[in-house]
Amino acid sequence: MVLRVLLLQAFINCCRKDVLATATAEAVAMNKWVILPDVACNQFFKAFPNVLLFNNKTTFSQQLLRTLEYDPPALSEDYLRDLSWAAATERLLAAASITSQEWPSALGQVWDDCLWVPYRLFALLFKGARQTFAAAPKLPLEPELDVHAMPEQQETSLAQEQQRQKRKDGGRVAKRRHSKLTETAGLAGPVQMACVSGSVR
């Protein structure tokens, strides 16, 4: 019975550095008991009535016993809206907005531009030096496809390029075989002549 209650009614997340907290948000929205450590990444969930925080082993045991004895309270519409994408987008815009007091002054903007110029020049010089002195790997070129062509035409051109590559590979194999046969024939000639001369004697 205890195991069944824990599986169906409680969600325990002991992570102390949770970033997205997607599983925690889903458990809260499903109106389960949620047991979390009292750390900075879980402060958003602290206001929900079905979230229980713990600081040590003792408080964790107390919160766990509470999930076994009581049912989680129902969430109101305001709490459910706080878990929606619309509310998350509003919080994101509020956190990313800059007030007039936070906006840099004209002197600060000029200083930022002065710092940007040498940084950009250094980046261009570093890129040029890397392209000049770094060893570039020799990779086979991919066949160029016409992006404006129909899918059937792209498949046809790709198949033609593959057949052309196969013919090139076949020609190389044929040349290797011919060279091996020539070497074999060149070695066999003196041997045959020696055998014939020996038989004549």
C-alpha cells in the first residue's frame, strides 16, 4: 500500500541543480505531492500547495510521511496558469526587458563600440591565420545538387553522380589488374625461356 501511494501520489526529485525542471512541473500540474530540496532552482515551485521542501534527512522523512497520510490539495486556476507556456513566456519577457535606468548611457555605448573594434579586428586576424597556417583535411567533395530542381530531378542527378563515381572506381581496379597481369607475364617469360633452353640441351 505504501509503495502504491508513493508511485501514484508522490514525486521526489533530489536534484540540487535542476535547470529546466520539466518533470517537476509536470508532477505539480498533475496534482501530485512533490518533494524537493530547498535550493535556489526550486524557489519557483515553493508557492504551490502540493510542493514540500526539505533541508535535511529529518525534514525529508517528515515530508514523506505527510504524503502518505494526506492527499495533495487541488490547484486553483491561478496556479495552473503559472505552469502554462503563456505564463512562462511572460516571465521570460519580464526577465529579458531592460528599463530606462538599466539602459547604458551615450558614453557607455561609445565605450562599448571602442571595445568592439579591436575585438573584431583580432577575430578577423585569427581567422585568417588559422585558414593560412592550419592543415586543412582533404575530404571528397559532395556532388552539388540544384536546390531549385524537383525531388525526382535531384534523385536522378545524385544517381548519375554515383554511377559516374562507380565507373571511375572500376577503371582504377581494371588498371591495377592489368598492371598485375603485366608484371606476372614479364616474370613468366624468362622462366619459360629457361625451361625451353634446358629441354633443348
